Amino acid sequence: MSSENEKSIGLLKELEDKHGGKITDRTFAIWAYLPCEREYSNGMFLYRIGDVFHYEDFDKGDMNILGFVIKRKKDKPYVKTEGSFVISEVVSVFKVTKSAARNYYLKKRSNEFYSIKKAGMLSRFFKECVYAVKLQNGDILFFQMMDNIIVK
């Protein structure tokens, strides 16, 4: 088994121990936008244990190209983002354009009335789309998931 596989298995085991259950579904979100009004373009791990979905981002870290480590310039220190929500809190899951997702919290912050609309057939074909996860408390989480594991 390669060291990368061992690291992955170790990480999954750590998460299962931390949350006291077995990971039943998991995916990687290439992009996310959360109610904290921060865009996550480095990706986010999204997984399910029991009836709870957990998400967390990762530090980009340094690049390794052909054995040469290239240090990344860091403007700000990395601060980990983690969160969770219970499946019963999910009101709906639908596709929206990525630009609508970016604009949602910007408009909401400026107190403009802005409702998020589902992406139509043409939009889904011609524009980049993400999943909007609407929660009972009114928050909407946006994920560009590899696989949609949140089904309601």
C-alpha cells in the first residue's frame, strides 16, 4: 500500500474516531461558499456520519514537483474551517450558477432583497453550476461537489 493511501485511510479513521461513527458517504467539493461569506477555492472535504454531514477545508501546503518542494507564498496564516449540519435541517438541495452563489451573500450583506433561483436547463448547459443546500435556519451552503451525496 502506498504512503498516500495509508495517509488517506489514517485521516478517515481519525475523522471517524473524532465524530464517533463510520463515514458512509464522502466527496470532495472543488469549490464552496459558506454563510461566513468566504469562498473556498482550495477544496473542501464533505462526508456523512450517521445523520450528520461534516465539512472541512484544507491548507494548500507546498507543491511537490518531481521531488522538488516549492514553498507557497502565504499572504495570511491558514485558519481551518469546519462545520456540520443534520440531514433533517436540509430543506432542499438544488443547482444554481456559480455566479449566483457568489452574489447571494454579497447581496444579502448589503440588505438587498435577493432570492436564489434554480439554474435552468440552458444555464446548466452553458454555465458552471454548484449545489445550493438550503437549511431550516435560512443559511444556504454552496458546494461544487464531485458527487452529490446530499439527497433530500
